[in-house]
Amino acid sequence: MAISSVKDYRELARRRLPKQLFDFIVGGAYEEFTIEENNAALGRILFNKRVLRDVSTVSTQTTILGQPVEQPLILAPVGFAGIYARRGEILAARAAQRAGVPFSLSTLSICSLEEVKQSTCLPFWFQLYMIKDRGYCKELLQKAHECGCPVLFLTVDLPVVGVRYRDIRNGMAPSVAPVPGTTRLRRLWELLSHPRWFYDVYLKGQPFLLGNLQNAIPDIRDLTKMRIWVDNHLEAGLTWKDVEWVRKVWPGKMVLKGILDVEDARQAQNFGADGIVVSNHAGRHFDSTPATISVLPGIVEACSLEVLIDGGFFSGLDLVKALALGAKGVMIGRPWALALAARGEQGVSEILQIYQQELMNAMAHLGVTSIAQIDKSLIKML
């Protein structure tokens, strides 16, 4: 199929991945209303198109958290990416490096911090899930610092793993009424009926370990068992005192990921954060929350921190809308995970090119030539 947009990679990924893995990427909590609302809210923002401006030279370059970037885009931390493509985190990090945008490694990555560092030339960013063992959290932060990570994303919106109906139906999460044998056989058939993925990733991509946690957990080689371990070890008691602890331990920039409330944004500033990510975790773990783009303006107005955003941004037009409402940059997760699953490192490189080309095209139509010129005057809300 001819690829025209970032969303085209969804179909390519669906063909290549076993159903349970595809659903794990695209699915969300409960009835997935938040996923729909993230997309719908962006559609309710229209542009004020300007004409007769000299747009012969358009630049998408800017700076995010002190780092020069070729476009205001960040590859968000995505857990288990090494299950979608062989050594997937390394492939994505290389693509980001070539495109001049930051890559963020998840705590729950298949490839470890050290492995990604050995395979790349430029610093990457790191994301921390607080687990109950604070000693291991401290060790992770020290490793990230030693690997040269300048920015830490501290995820604060996941006290417990969400209720994901797709995962339950696919046998990847516990069910109160399981059908003995049926789900297991279906999963096995799904694996074997995708021979390209089975050979290239499942067989040649071993070992499937949580690279950053392999010293803290048993030898877990199954995604379902990994999920159970995460369920049992996430810190449900996470509070602002823990943010204060991380601030003392982490010497680099600290960004709180998962802010949806104005008061929480103000508190983040009080507790020493350098930035925040306005995020509803892309609807993956909780449902019926507001779209991130709808709460962005109030949060930007309420604090002086550098504000990033994620949640449903699939085109260069979407990037402009976020920037116009005050975001410094946009984080993408599902888009790069689907591109990785579809076409590996090449797929991630391709979507980054698409975003930049669409961003430049949109800026030209709006009569602006630099990221700094994008503001509220370019949009109107339905």
C-alpha cells in the first residue's frame, strides 16, 4: 500500500503483528472514550489561514529543555518496544538521532540503558516508573546519569495499571471469568500465523527481558508475566514527597509526565520540576478524562514551566495546534510504536519525515516561517 500519512502505519502494523500485540499498542482503558476524545478535540480546532506572506524559507528548528531539535517532536517512552521489532528501542533511538529529535527510553524497555547507549552516538532521555524498591529506583537513576541522559521523565499518573478490556479478551490481563484453554490456544495460533514477526522478533529477538529491571525481577520472558510483575510492583503510594526525593537524587532536568490539572501543574513548579507533560497516558490506563489539548491552555497559563503534551497527535497539523496553545513540544508514542512494528527503523525515520514535511507545509499555509511565530492568533476553537 502507498503510504501517505502517519496513520497508514497502523494498518501495516496490524498485518505484521499478532493481534494481542497490535491491540496492546492501539488499545486503551475501558471503552476507550479518552482515545476518541483526544482525536475529536484536535478536530475542533480550526486555523486562521493567512495569505501573501513570504514563506519561501520555513524552519522547524527550535529548542526543548535546552536541547536544539530539528522539529518540536519527541519520541515518548514506550514500554516493551523490543517486542514489536527486534531490539526495537535501539532502532527507534537511531531513527530519532538521524532526525534530530529526542528519544526517551522507558523503564519497561526490552533494551537496557547501557545497550541503547552503546548503539547510539547522542544522549537520549529516560523515563522512570516509581517501583516499590526505592533502592533500585536510585540505582536506575544513577545508571541513567552515567549513560549521559540529560532529561528524566517521572511518570506520575500511573498508581495502578488500568483496566484494559482488549488485554483481558486477549488473555494478557487477568479475567474474573476465564475460558480454560481457549485464550491460550488462540494466542499461540496468532503467534504462529505471523511467521515474519515470529522468526525475526520472537526467535531472533531473544532474550525478552525488561533490560532495566533484569537485576530486580525473576527471569520473565512472557509479556503477560511482565504485566503481572508491573501490577504488583508499581508504587501506588506515590506522593509529592517522592517527587521531592527524585529531585534530590537526579542531577539533570526533571519533567513530571501525566499532568491534567492546573493545581498539579503549580505544585510541580513548587517541587522543583523543570517541565511537565500534559498527558492522559493516551487513554491507555484510565478512561473518560479530558483531551490533553483541551486542558493545555489553562495549564500553560497557570505555570511558568516548560510544557510538553501528548495524546493523539498524528500529523503536522496537530503539532501546530499544540504549539499555538502554548506547548513547547509534542510527544508521540503510538505513532512511532506502530511505525516500528510496521517497518522497523525505516518506519520510524519515515514518520519523522512526514511530521516535519506536514509541519512545514502547515506553517507555509499559515504565513509563518519559524516555530516562534506560532501562537493563538493562528487558530480558533469550534
